[in-house]
Amino acid sequence: MMMGLDPFQEEVLEAFFARENGFFLTGGAALAGYHIHHRATESLEFCTVEDRVRVGEAALLEVAGEIGAKIQRIEAPESHGKFLLRRGDDSLVVSIARDLCPQVQPEKTIIGEVRVDRPKEITARILCDLRSHFGLAELVDLRALEIVGYTVEDHLEAATHRDPEATPAEMVRALSGFEIGEDARPPGDISTADLRSYVAVLILRLTSLAARS
């Protein structure tokens, strides 16, 4: 099973950051490609804290032309854009978004030419996402982060720095309504049963934290 980034993803990253340094790579691709290498990914998430979404989109269009890829816009709300890049058998979803939340670690890691979000910030992001929008990939990422030492308990303060409403009680509410079906296919080498067990224990931990707050 492949882990990390594939050559097409690396090519897009290098070409994008050669043009644009007002963004950083975050989310599962940052973890898988540069930090913990725990799974593969089918998408890249570029974030900026500035009003540069349209600038980033223009840079991505240039990248597609340079590497000979076809590009299709999937979503185009005001705050972000989502694109599908294709070249031969390779395909990749790229999101370009503005992060309006306060940064826990404003200084990002520079690896080659790529600006990469740090694990502490990504852990806080995932905890904030547990309030409302998350999926199997985010749960797999959180579990992998905890395995290497970025625990939920140690990052709740960072999460509430980003979003004051990211409380243990809100996370419990959302996780309790999330079902991992028998046909679920979590990314990486974790089984559905193991991920379900992790979530069950996580709910108990968060419930205990909520009772203390």
C-alpha cells in the first residue's frame, strides 16, 4: 500500500510553491507527505491567511498549463475554490482556501520550496472540524497524530484558540452521531473495526473532559 505523496502530487506542489509563497499546505496531505507518512491522499489543501484565494487560483491555472494537466473547477464559493487536475491516469483534487481562524503557529515549516503546516496546528484544525464537518480521513489523521504524541488532551487549548466553540461537549455531540458503516474504507492501513474502536474510546475521553469543564 502506497503511503505519502505520489509523483504527480509532488510535481504540482513544487510548481505551485515556486510561484506562490502566500499559501501553505495543510491537512492530510501535509501529514502524509511531510510529517507522519501514515496514508496516501487524493487531494491537496492550500491555505492562506490573507485575501489571496483568487491569486492562488491563478497560480494553480499556470501550474496546470506548465505540467500539461487538464484543470476543471469543481466549487467556487467566495472563500475558497476547488479544482480537479488530470493528466493521463493521474488525477488530483486541489482546494485553495482562506483560513479565517487565528493561527496557533503562524510560522510554517519550509521543506524545499513548500510551506507546510505544523502537526500542532493540524491537530487543532481537526479538533475544530469535529464540531461540524469531518470524515474518515480526519479521524484516521487524528489517530495517527495521537500515536506520535499529539494528543487530544494536549491540544484542546490550541483548538479553542482557533475556534472558541470547539469544546469537548460539541465534539462528543458530533462524534456520537457519526456512523462508520461496515462498507467504510478508511485511508491508510487501519481497519474499519480499529477506527470504530478508536472513536468509541475518543468519545469517552472527550465526555470525561466535558464533565470537568
